Amino acid sequence: MAVDNSLDSLLATLTLSIQSATEALPTGDILPPIESISLLDVKNELLLSYLQNLAFLILLKLRACSDGANAQGAKELHPQDEVVQKLVELRVYLEKGVRPLENRLKYNIDKIIRTADDAARRLSQPTTKNKSRKSRNDIGPDNDASDAGSTQTEEDEDEMAYGPRGNSMARTKAQAKGEKAKDLAKDGIYRPPKITPMAMPTTEGREARRERRPGKSATLDEFIATELSSAPIAEPSIGSTIVDGGRHTKSEKERREENERREYEEANFTRLAPISKKEQAKKRGRGPDGGFGGEEWRSLGAGIDRIERLTQKKGGKLGSLEQSRKRPVGDGPRGSGSAAGDAFEKRRKVVSRYK
């Protein structure tokens, strides 16, 4: 016997099935449970509304085909119809609204479901405990240790299941920071992130370390090159380095500058401008270098000044050097010999008082 697959028979079968299903239900109203999760209730309502609109759209297409406008009636259904718009709206709610929230609250939902299961298990435990006690009395104390171990492992697993998820918390915190940054950036003003300041790691080269070293003394280099070196060197003519009537001597740097100036003039066949008065005054402002007559006299007073600085005390007190200078001089001229005798008699009288 062939099965009737016509459209009328299929619609009649579908109508009969729906009527029988509605009669089997206790009430016609579908009410959410009293203690439930609002997110799951909203998800169920959206999914049910989506299925209803989808069924209504199928019905519209079937009616258009049954009226005789087979393909033409189907083409008349534009995507901007109310049913299609409603389906798109519900799909956006499900995909962009419910699913991200459900993924974010998955841990809390699982925890609530597990708590409800534990509560239902505790309610049914008294009857199971009585049965287990009777069975233990019948079997004996051999399996007590194994039962205690199994219950302990179950409790440990439950405690571990209630632990927090670090990855979920970190992701939520990062997303919250991103949303906050977007809200602050709406005014178009750039605000740098508030993080702990930290210096960038830098690698110092030889040049940086060389700059921090103390510079070499030109005087010391000149002394080493002229006095301590055994290699032959070119010395200037005697008296050519003495200037200003013997009050100043030319250093090696000054002689080098003069040689460079002379070589440039000879190579380019030109005369450079003489040294200006400002440069001359700048050179004079360096101060006397202690040279007179081609000799060095600068180190004569350096030792005395150093001794005074070392012996001087803070707070205005006199040091040992100042105190020694204020003592009476015992080896000076005392006049005639009678003055020496008077001093001796005075001391003798002072000593005789204590005898």
C-alpha cells in the first residue's frame, strides 16, 4: 500500500499531532519555575518565539503555493517583511546577546546546578543511609574502610569543583578594562594607560662607560711624555715658550694651535684674522698659572693651604695649628740678665709656698 505524501495529508497529520500533544499537557500555559535562572528563561522564550515565527513563515509560503502562484508567490515575500525582520531580530538576540552571557556565566550556572543536585541528594540521603546501615550490619566491618575512602574522595572532588577559575576571571577583568578604555576614549583625547612605570632595559657600550670615566690631565700627559719617556722628542727653542715677560709659558696645547694655524696659512696662501680682543680676554681670564721666569711656582703655597684645611675644626674652634701659633714665644729677646733673674726669683717664691 503506497503512502500518501500529498500536501493535504501531511497537513492533516500535523494538525492531528499538535492537537493530541496539547490535550496531553496538564495546562495550556507554560510558566517558568519559581526558583530559576532568568538568563535561561529568556533563552527559552527567545527560542520558542523564533520557532513560532519560523513556523508562521513556512505557513505563509505554503499558502502562497496553494493559491496557485507557485514560484511567483514565493518571490513576492520580500526580506523586509515583518516575519523575516522578527526572525532576524530574534537570531541577533540569541547569537549576540544570550550566547556571550551564557559563556561568561557558565561557571556560575554549573555551580548553581551542582548545588541543586547536592540539595536533592541530601534530601534522599536519610533513606539510603538506613539501607546502607542494614547492609553493613549484615555484611560486617570489612568494607567500612573502603566506604569511608570513597565518601572522602567524593567530598574532595566536590570541594575542588567549587574552586574559582583563574582564566575566566582574568578574561573578564581584561574585557572590563577594554570596555572602560573605550568609554574614556569617546571624547577623542588620548590618555596613556595607568601602569607601573618601569625603565626600559638598556645596554651600555664602551663609549658610554668611557664618558663616565674622569678625563685625563693634559699636564700629567705632558709631564709623562717629556720627563718619564726615554724616546727622543722635539723640544722648542730655548726661550720661545716664555711670553709676557716671563710671567707665562706656552703649553703644548697652545704650541699645537699655533702650528696648526701656521700650517693652514702656508697651505692655503692666506692670512687668518688675528685673535680678537674677546678671545684674548678669555685667555687672560684663565688666571695666572704660577709661572715666572720659565719656572713653576704654583706648588709652593699648595702644601700650606692643605695643612690648614686638614687641621681646621668645625664650629669656629681653633685647631692645633692655630693654637700653636698663639702660644708665647720662649726663645725671643728678654732684655738684660736682670730680667732673667727676676723671673727665676718669682718662680722660686711660688714653689716655696707649697713646701
